[in-house]
Amino acid sequence: MDEDVAQIEELLREPLQASGFYLESVKAVAAGQRRALTVVVDLDESSTEPMSMDKIAESSRLVGDTLDEVEVFRDKPYQLEVTSPGATRKLEAPRHFKRVLGRRLEISTKKDTFKLDLDDVGDHSISGIDTASREKRTVKLGDIVKAQVELKFR
């Protein structure tokens, strides 16, 4: 099954990228004769817009059309789910932080926990305005234990 996942990742990466998407992960699970294939897709890191239902539908069509052209799981039936990482995903890689530029983050480091209005992302650090002190703060990515977008409900 690992070979199938690797093949699927290879098949999907380029067409998704050409359409402005980023392939986060592919996971396959087998239960008897059934297969479940979950493909997690995000927008390219140049976009800070949320992954809308229209974008999920567009990426689902692209994934489905691409996989229809090849033999997957030795042509055994499978259920395909295309989804996004979601608003509450852990932010870990620079590309994750680039996707949420301008948003308020809840950050925990080894030393403290704080909120940061993110305004810059580098290869090894992020920076923004600390909401408590109202001062610019830079945090090394390696120091971050947990980071998530603060959700606002209207």
C-alpha cells in the first residue's frame, strides 16, 4: 500500500501545483477488500485566503480526474476523500505560517504562551506584534512548541 501512496503523491503533486494547490498528504487505509484514500490539499503558500468549499470541489475534481486515468490499488474499489488541513491545524512549517499572514496566532514556546499578530515569515523565524505588549516580537521556528490561528466567531 505504501507503493500506491507514493505513486499517488507523485501523480497528484504536479497537476495540483499547476492549479495553485499544494499537496499536504496522502493517506490510504485498507479494511478487507475496501480502501479509503484521503488526500489533504491546501492552497499554494502565496495565498492567504481560506480553503473554501469551491476550492475543495475544484481540487476534488482535479484529484478524481487524475486518478481515474491510472490503476490505483490494483483496481480494487476505493473511497476517495479530498479535504483541507482545516482552520485549527498546527502551524509548523514556514509555508503554514505564510498561509496565515495577517492573522492572530496563539503561540506556545518552551518559555511562555502569547498571542501574535503575524506580519512576517522567514525561513527560520516569524514576527509580528505581541498583542499584550504591543511591541514587535520575533520567534524562532525551532522555539515554537505549538502555534495555531486564533479563531474568531462572528
